[in-house]
Amino acid sequence: VNESYNRIEEVDDQVKAFLTLNKEAALKQAAELDETRGDDAAKLFGLPIGVKDNIVTKGLRTTAASQFLDNFEDPLYNATVVNKLNEAKSVTIGKLNMDEFAMGSSNENSSYYTTRNPWNTDYVPGGSSGGSAASVAAGEVPFSLGSDTGGSIRQPAAFCGVVGLKPTYGRVSRFGLIAFASSLDQIGPITRSVEDNAYLLETIAGYDNMDSTSANVEVPSYTDALTGDVKGLKIAVPKEYLGEGVAPEVKEAVQAALKKYEELGATWDEVSLPHSKYAVATYYLISSSEASANLARFDGVRYGQRTENAETMLDMFKRSRSEGFGDEVKRRIMLGTFALSSGYYDAYYKKAQQVRTLIKNDFEKVLEDYDVIVGPTTPTPAFKVGEIIDDPLTMYANDILTIPVNLAGVPGISVPCGFSSDGLPIGLQIIGRHFDESSVYRAAHAYE
Ligand code: GLN
């Protein structure tokens, strides 16, 4: 725990991964744990962990990187995952920067400051869990939690050269995760190694009666899957994942990874996920619709920001929301409200739900014959701070390879698979069947 704070002191003025530190309480907790050191078999005994700032932590400021929650200093409860970390006796070091309400791919939508990529601080760390990935890459914490709605764990993990897993939808409780798009959101682990990742998922996964969408499916020992043996593993490589728009050096890195899998005794075939070309459009309709409903709770009455100068009650709602939300959040709320409005619902929201089913069916069909799907995590390595922030459509296209996985609800991991000519990490994405994180980890571990 001391090492973590020393490292943060040393590098966080450049990396800017943390929004809030828990130093006093964490040092006290660590000192108490020291008393039983060696006698306590708790799974994460004394290990420092960073938590994305959209995961509610009792008594520790939780902002989701929004001005709306800037004064949310003292939450009354813990997210279920935080309770599980506490039971495993890890120590929460602090809260990690992100895009406001998890909307973004670069951390530039944080209302505080932009986290930087530790490999080169001119570049973005990815998003929205940019702080979670950068803090692990910079050696500030060995473990962190992120959340992934359309790629927000895997894309920053790829950009920062660390391991990030989005679990199957329902695998990890969302209770206490500030909701963005409830049918897509999942909390997951970001770590330096696949083994650490499996270990952390074992700790946070499982049924929770506080989240009706959490699944009552037994949690296996994910670390048992790390045999190093992938002989006979059947890999599918979607041709859409190595098509136009994917940078040549990313393709080369993935091809080299496939070669390594062949050497390890796995086989691969090219397959097709024909509807994945509709995934980005589908995702922005569904996620924005859900966000417009979820963010209605930020009304100036119950939490956070309330305007100083309102004349009437309606004026108070309007001004509080205008003052508290950033531009991207407003854009999503408008998009979602439009897609759900009468007269447009059938043309947009309902249509998007139908396409979502087609996308899900594509994945299920391929995964009937193959153990895992492998491709790049992102079409390009990290881009520069400021490079595409004024062009939302280009920004949205960044998630083209991660979004289909959320729409299908299946698990996906990003593991490092080499570097670009500029020295920036490239991520390999491995996708599995519903609730088969074990095969994903097995494949990832053997490659690593
Ligand atoms: N970048 C995507 C978005 O802006 C995904 C975000 C996420 O997974 N939370 O919506």
C-alpha cells in the first residue's frame, strides 16, 4: 500500500489516473491488516486496488467524472463488487478517472482532466476506463476495476498494454455501478497478467440478489483454466475483424499471434459475423436510449448538482442539468430521448433491438463450432490527445470491434500482442461463449 502511494506521488502528476485518493483510511487499514499478516488466507490480503469512479464506495467521493456529482463526497453504501473486495481484504487506494458517466473512448470527456497514456503522455489512454488502465500500466496499482458498456475495459487495456476483461453480461453484479446502459454495462478486472485477472474475477463474480440481472450460475475457479495448454483449441477469426479500417501493423500483430497459436497446437479458420457492420449504429441507439432514462435521476433534487439560480421547479431541473452535464452526456441524452419518442420508437429503438438479436445470433452460431473468437481489440493503437475529440463519429468508430461483444452479452478480453512502430501497445481480443470465461482465460494465458 505504501509502494502504491509512493508510485502515485512519483508519476500521477503526469499520468493523472486518480481523481480521489483514499490515503488516510487505506494506510490505517493496511496497518491493521499487518497485525494478522501471514495468518490470514483472504484472497486479496493487503493488495492495493484502484476503483473506477462510477463504482460507488461508501464514504469515499464518487463522481463518475461529472461536475454533476462533484460534491457526492459521502455515498451511503458500497457497490457489491467493493464489498467483495473488502471481504477479500484488498485495500482501496483511490478512485480512477474516466470519461464522464463512461461516455467516451479517450478520457477526454472527463470533466476534470484527461488521463495520459503512460507509454507516451502525448497519447490518450483510451476510455472510458482510462484511469483504470493507465494506473495499472504505470505501476501505481497492480489491480483495478473498470466498467465496459461498448469497450471501455478492453479498449483502454489495449491502448495501455495491460489485460482487461469484460465478463459475460450477468456474471458480475452491477449493484452500485452508476448506470449508463443497463443492458450492456459490466464491471470487470484490469491487471498486468492474465493470472491476476482470473484471480480478481473469481473474487468479484457471482449472483447478487441486489441485481436482478446478475446470473445464478456457479463461479468456477478461473485460475484452474490456466493450464498453458491450447492443443486442439478451435479459434474463429472473423473476416470483418481484419478488414478495411484496421491498421496494417495491427493486422500484422494479430497474424503473428495466430501463428503462435498454431505453434501451440491450436487451429484457426476464417469465419464471418455478417451483422457486425451494423453494431456501432445499433449500439448508439440502444445505449443512448438507456442512458436517457438512467440519467433522468440526476434532477437536482436527489444527488449532486443543484443550480443556485432557479425561478421555478422546472427551471431548477433544467438549469441543474444544463450546468451539471458535459457536452457528450447531453448529446447522448438528446439522441436517446429522440430514439424513444413516439413516432420514432419503431423506426429507431425497436429496429435497433431487432438488429441486436441478429448480432447476438451471429456470435452464437460461430461459437457453436469454435471455442473462442480472436481478432484485434481496436482498429488502431492509441491516438493523440486532441486528435479526434471534435469528431464524434470517428471517435465512435474506434469501438467497432468491441461493441458487438457487449450487444451479444458474451465475454471478451484484451491482452497485449506487440507494439506499433511508434512504440504504442497493440491489443489482441479473445471472445468466448456466454459464461465461458475459462476458455477465454485459457487462450489468453497460453498466448501471454
Ligand atoms: N466508447 C463507448 C461509448 O462512448 C463505450 C463506452 C463504454 O464502454 N462505457 O459509449
